[in-house]
Amino acid sequence: MANPTVLDLDQLRKAIPYMSVNLADLIHEAVVMCFHHGQHRSGVACQIRDFENILAAATIVWTKSFSDIIQRTFGETGYAVEFAAEGIACLTITEFTEYTVIERSIRHDGVDFWLASKDETGRHTFQRAARMESKGITEARYPSDIKNQLDRGIKQTKQSDHTDLPVYIIATEFSQPVIYMVQR
């Protein structure tokens, strides 16, 4: 297999450049919290998969250290995992697709973010071109736990099917890091 793709949490601000840097920083800290809980350090290896196949190998890196402030901010991983999943999903979309994140959706859209196409020069149009839903799992006890999250995400995204835009569902499992990305 080729060299793993690096997903750098320190680049999260660049992955979501049209949103508040404060959101990027909060998401970054949530990922650090979840990986700390799973006893993982920067440089953790993971696979990017669809339902059945390995799509790529990745290494997730960061420089921010886990701290008491991060612990007090989230309290426990249950609060952090949703933000952490969004962060991994944003980096994954930017790295593995032609899209970039441009805005958070509203709740009844059934997705977390709207995406726009990147052109050859790296500029972004602000026309919605795709959708993204993220799911996070602190610790899957069974492989079916991840599939159930993906299935929930697929069902949830149907709320915005009237847009006729492609949708990506990205589920991240943090204890034995793996990222599942499916498109429908």
C-alpha cells in the first residue's frame, strides 16, 4: 500500500476556512480528547474504508496536548465525540474528495455540513454541490456498531434528498481508529 495520507488536525482551520476559527479550535480539542481517551498519540494510524473495502491508509497527527482545560471543557467523551467526528470528517472530505466544507446546515436538513466544489486553482465556489453527515463512536464493541451508525446517517440524510446533491456519510471510531466514508 502507498504511503499513508496525513490528516493533520493543525490544518483544521484550512479545512473549514469559511467558518469561525473558534469552531475549528473547539473541534480540534474534541478530537484530542477522544484520542486521549483511547490512549492514542499523534501519529495514530487508521484506515479509510467504505462498507467493505479499504480505500486508503491514513495517519492522524496533531501538536496540541491534552490538558485539564480540555477535560473540563467536555467533561467526558460523550460530549466531545460529535465535534471530534465532525473534525475528522472535514479533514477526510478535503483530502479525499473534490469538495470543501462551506457552511453548517440547519437541523432539519439531515446533514451536518454543505460542501462546495474546489476548482483547479484551489478556489471555492459558494454554490452547494454536496452534503456531509458525520457520526462518531467513542468505542465500538462490535463491528455492527459502526454499520449501525452509517445506516443511521444514511437514513438521516434523506431529509435533504430533494436537493439531488451527492451526500457523504463519514463515521469515525476513535478507540481502534478507523474512518468509514460512504457516498450515496
